[in-house]
Amino acid sequence: MDKDRSIITQVAAKIASELTGNTTGMNAEETVNRFTLIFVEVKDVLMENIYGEAANVEAATQTLESAFGAVTQVESAPSSGFTIKVRGDQHGDIPNWLLAECKKSGVSEVYDNRDGLAANPKRPWFKATSGDKAFWPPKGK
């Protein structure tokens, strides 16, 4: 990476840390996830506007995910077409790791338990509506 791109990356990290804001009440993983998503978007916008090309967002995302154990979240299912139904209230975006785990397990409907994590952090983030399958986020590397 050349010096200019390195500086742009550092600026994007600084902006992302300021936009991440007050993390009181958030666990470390939520804070890292929030920073990661903001950083990738800010870096992409800066690179694209300065160099007139799309930045390699996928590579940056993978680097951050492996370095910090972050989990990138998406609002919809990936292009594979697999979807999950959330019964009851949904508390945020559905993470990619959940889609992958549900597909492996054959689960198509879950309860979103993330609202109760502050009171009980060992509680599973998601639970299958039928059977006893529970899902926690993958542990950082």
C-alpha cells in the first residue's frame, strides 16, 4: 500500500472511531462490529472519491474480521437465496454467520434473543423455534 492510501486508511479509521460514538451498554463484539461496518464504508467512499475507483471493500472487510473477530452483518440473505424467518421481534440485522449456521442445521425459523444479552450474556443470540438448536456468534480468532 502506498503512503497516500495508508494515510487515507488511517483517516477512515479515525472517522469510524468517532462515528462509532458512545458504546456504553454495548459489549465489545457489538462495538467492533459497528466500527468495522463504518470503517469499511468510510474508506470505500474516500478511496472512490479520491482515486475514482471502487475500493476493495471485500478484502478490507475480511482483514478486519480476521484481525478483530468481527462479524459483518447484513439486512438480507446472501445471494444463495437462503432466508430465515424471525418469529417475534427482530433486534437488528441478521448476521451472515447465522444464515450459514441455519443453512447447515436445516433451521428456517428462529427467535431473536439479542435484547436480553445485557441481563444474561451467556444466553444464545438466536434459538430455533422448533427443537433445541441455539446459536451464538462465532468466537474471535
